[in-house]
Amino acid sequence: MIQAEDVTGPYDVIVRAQADTVDELGRMVVAKVQQVDGITRTLTCPVVHL
């Protein structure tokens, strides 16, 4: 995880994370972020540089 910010609106926190592949990012979200107490669901929106 690179950065986390509290926000207002429909989401509680926005986390900026970095991974070498989309698969690695998905594994990170499942293995680390979703295991935090109180997190019931996540929404992952990868940044793609074309």
C-alpha cells in the first residue's frame, strides 16, 4: 500500500496500492485489505497507462 485517505461520500477510504500485475494487485486486495476487521467489501479500480 502506498497511501490511504479518508474521504466523504459513498466510500470511507481510498487506498492507493502498487503491484507489478493486475493479478498481483487482486491477490494483495484479497490477502491484505479484505482481511482488515470492519472491511465488508472493496472496489478495485486499476489505473492503466496506455
